[in-house]
Amino acid sequence: MGLISARFMTAQQLQRCCLNDLSPEVIGYALFTGDNRRIGTVDDVLVDDETFTIRFLVVDTASAEFIVNQPYVLLTSDLCCWDAENKVVRSQATVQQVQDAPAFDRAIDLVEAYERTTLLRFGERPSAPADH
């Protein structure tokens, strides 16, 4: 399993992506915690290149309402749902989870290392089959 940025996917591949009511349409949407604190803006989504399910949101934290020490972080898609009408994404992640979330750097290859890092941070592999 590998991860691919939605920015590098074809229109046909993008149409296949859907998980928990998320789609690549959320790129550019504001992202909020469950208690309505702004985390930032969805900068990209990372998609499993085999199943075409969205695994992570790349979040630009420049507009966060609290201190986040990384300019971009990864949040697991399992914690998020979107409100298309209001063009926002809501996350169940706490402020602490966002602050502890792994940094994202486009210059680094999108490999399973990011998933392993997120596994350590959030306690489970996002969208993993039961046998993993």
C-alpha cells in the first residue's frame, strides 16, 4: 500500500475516492475540532493507491486558533466528516492530538512511514482491515 496526493490523480481516480463522506472536494475547506476551534485549511488529501480511499488530510495550520508547531500536519480521515453546504470539515481530533500530529513535508516521499507515525500517534491504522 502506498499513498498518493490527490493533486497527482486523474479525474477518473478522484471520482473513485470516498470515505466517511469525504472526497477530494474538501481541499480548501476550513477544518475545525469537535469543540469548534479552527485547526486550519485542508491543503490536500492522501489516498491509498490500491483502494482509492482517503487515508489522511494534509492540514495547513497557518490559520489555527491555537499553537501548532508545524506548518502542515497529517490528520487521519477516520476522525473527519465534511459539511459540503458550509464548506467545512469537522474533526473529532482534540487540540492536543492536532498539536501532536505528524508533520507533513511534500519533499519527503509518501511512504508507509507516515502511516506508522500516525499509528503511533492515534493508536490504530486508519481504515485498516480487521486482520491488520
